[in-house]
Amino acid sequence: MTFDRHAPRRGWSVLALSLLTTFLFASLALAQETGAEPAPKPSTGGPFAFVLHFFDSLGWVFGPLLGLVSVCLFAFVVLLVLDLRMSVIIPPGFVEEFTDTVNKRQFKQAFDLARNDTSFLARVLTAGMSRLQYGLEDAREASRNMLASIKSSKEQLNSYLSVIGTLGPLLGLVGTVFGMILAFMSMGKGGAINAPELAGSISKALCITLAGVGLAVPAIFFNAFFKNRIVHVSMDCDNIADDLLTQMYHNSKKPGPPSGVSAPPASPTVSGVPTGMTAAKPA
């Protein structure tokens, strides 16, 4: 005797089909007894008709207002995307060129390189190097103050996304209340209630709510995304700027080669004696 593992599934399918058939026959019998005919399904006119109805419902007040808010949302998102790219925060080519210049002890050229660059890291390094003559801790404090200033400016720009995320549903709620007031005003005139007209007024009010919520959803998402992005790139910029300032400070403390004598190329050492060199014989 074998067990069919599909038997329970078939049993549930047969039971569901039986219940559905019974429900359909009972509905038809009840309709025949009462003499009622099934109501025709209302036609919505397709998605294009819904789009036309949606924009028509916004009107000349809430349409331009919500359109202006949506344009501001798009502009803030594009600005933050462009400003928070890693190539703008920490350019790889700038880090390599700055490190090579510092290792060659060309400190004036390194300062000019950072001052003429527009990246966040270059601005932080410029602020730190301007105070490096007073000590490493002074330079670190100046660079972190500059980094905090840059971070604050980006957080202020990102805060507008939070404002839009809060303002969108409120504008939609105002439009909904306004539409409901007009609907109830038409009902209060007396006489027979025109159901299609009342439903149209309520539909227009809900379309304004939909537009406000539709603005709030991307605004809240991008606000959280850019907030985490700002924290991440700020930490990376702080760590790299601290390493470069420390490297520059220690290279500046090393004794330079004598005037007019070029520094010999570094060679590997064995037990403290450069390879290829022998000790001088005593006279």
C-alpha cells in the first residue's frame, strides 16, 4: 500500500470547489426568488481615465502647490546625491598625490594642492594644515571643526526632506477636509441626494490625500538614507584627514638632507647597516 502525498492537497481543492459551487448556486437561486438582477460592474475607464481624474481633482490650488513641493523634493534629492558621492568627498587621486607630495617633503606644494581642491577632504586638510605649526592637536581640532561645519550644511539640506515628508500628508489632509466640506454643503441644500455627485466630490478629496502621501513616502525614505550617508562619509573623511595630518606632521619633524645634497634613495638594511655598504677599515 502506497501513500499519495498529494491526496491532502487534492482533498482541500475538492472541498473549496464544492463550497464555491454551492455559493454560486445559492446566489443564483436567491436572485431568481427575489426577482433581482445582478448589478452591472461599474467601468472605471482604465488607468488613463484615472490619471485625468487625479490631476483634475487637484484643482488650481492644490495642484500647483503640490507640484512645487514635488519639484523641491526632486531638487534636494539630486543635490544630495551629487554632493555625497565618494569621488566628491574623498577623491582617490587627490589622496595619492597629496601623500606622494608629503613624502617628498614638499609641504608648501601639499598645502597649495589641498587649498586648490574643492573636495570635502581637501577643505578639512586645508583647515588642519593652517594650524599645524601650533601642534598636531591644534591641527586636528581645526580640521574637525571644518568637518563639523561641512556636515552641518549637508544635514540642513537633508532636513528639508524631513519637512516635505511631514508637510505632504498635511497638505493632503487640508485638501480632503476642504473637499468633504463641499460635499456636505451640497447635501445640506435639501432635496434628493445626488449620489454620483456626492461620490465624485469625495473621490476628488481623496485624490488630494493620495498626492500628499505620495510625496511623503519618497521624502521620508531619502531623508533616512542621506542621514546615514552623511554619518558614514563624515567618519571616513575624519579618519583619512587625521592620518594625512599625522603623516605630514611627523615628516616635518624629520631632519632634512643637507643643503645642496640630494637625499639618496632608500635601500634595504640588514642589522642596521645599508646593503652594499661595508664598514671603513681603521687607518
